[in-house]
Amino acid sequence: MTQRHMILVMYDGPTSAEFIEWMNGPHYDEVKATPGIVAARRFEVADGPAGHRRYVAILETDDLEKTLAWRNSPEGQRSQKEANDWGVTNRYSLVCKLAHSTVPGETA
């Protein structure tokens, strides 16, 4: 089985309908087309400590090297700049590998 990794991205961004439409449409279309990405989810934080970031994205990849290479490429940098231009700030990313799972058929 291919080792899966998760990229957890926490960030702030606007709450406007226009931003949400762009994020859920063109931006996530691009995220889903990123090499290695097999799943992408975005959450709005419902509860957390003071000063927490507004959004959390969970990106699952089955080819971490390709995903990170794209993120660091000129096209990936352009995508991140476009997000910044739309108002994304305070971006913080963690790359994680699966350590344990209770999902049937999935092992670390």
C-alpha cells in the first residue's frame, strides 16, 4: 500500500461570499489537480483558543514528493500568491505521515 501523507494548512481569510466562491471553486479545482493529491477538505474552525486561525485545510497525498515539488514550483508559488491576493493570511502548514488509523483496511 502507498504511504499516505497529509498536509494540514491553517490560515485566515475573508468570510465574504466572493472569497468562499473562489476558494471552493477555482482554487480547489487547482488543489485537486495538484500531483499526488487524492483528497482535499476545508473546515471553518468552530471553536478554539483565542487567536486561532479561521480555516483548516486537510490535503491528502499519495505522492508527497510530487505534491511538495509542485507547491515549490513557479506554478505552486503563483497559486499561493493568488490566495494571498484574495486575502489569505497567517498560513501555517504541517506535513504529516500516517501513524495510526482506525479506518478499515488502512494501516500506518
